[in-house]
Amino acid sequence: MARILPYSTACIFDTFNSTRKLKLWQMKFQPGFEIYKSTLVLGPNNLSGLFPPSMFNISTITLSNLVGNQLTGYLPSTLGYSLLNLEFLALGINKLMGTIPNSITNASKLIGLDLSSNSFSGLIPNTYGSLRFLSELFLGFN
């Protein structure tokens, strides 16, 4: 039987450590784990650590907000392939780096995307033009 979270917001984080900062729990979503509602809000919490690519294995999620943390690492190249229902993705004000993956355009329902205030480099994928619902795009300060 699937484990279902009964609330509209799933906040997954570890307890305060000795420096009084939150550390991001290694999100390992196993088969059978479902989020009943589709919002994941983990910011701003000053969460630190590597960005967990497994977070993007939640196909039912419509809003993901991790703004205002200290997350590091790269966005997975497969970002978007399993996020068919994603409407808002907010990863601004973190320490993410690398290039912005083209695969994000597979999240065809995307309305808002905030990747601002990170350390992304390279060109903005021209495939963003295929996101017909995208009305809010924040890529500044990279």
C-alpha cells in the first residue's frame, strides 16, 4: 500500500543540527510513496547540501519551491521528463551551477520558472519557446 501524505504541502527536512541550520534530508522516494496533493515547499529554510535529483521523480507534483536555501550541485539532464504536471518550479537564491537542461521543456504545463541568483552558465535553451504556458521566467543574477 502506498504511503500518502494527507496535507497539501510536503515539507521534508531534517532536524536542526548543532549549527542551527537545516540540512536537506536525502530525498529518496521509493516506489509506493505518493504525495496526495502536489505542492513541495522547502524554502526559504537555509537548507544545505547537494541538490537531490530524486526530487524530480515525483510525477504528480505541480509546484516545487526551494527558493532561498544553500543547495549546491547541478540540475539533472533529465529534468522535465517525469514532471509532466509541473506548473511552477522555483529554485532561485541557491548555489546551483552548470547549464540549464533542455529537458525542462518536457514539463509542458510549466507556467513559472525561477532559476535566478544561482551560478548557471551557458546559453538559455531555445526550446523554451515551446513552453506555451510559460508566463514567468526568472534567470537573472547567474
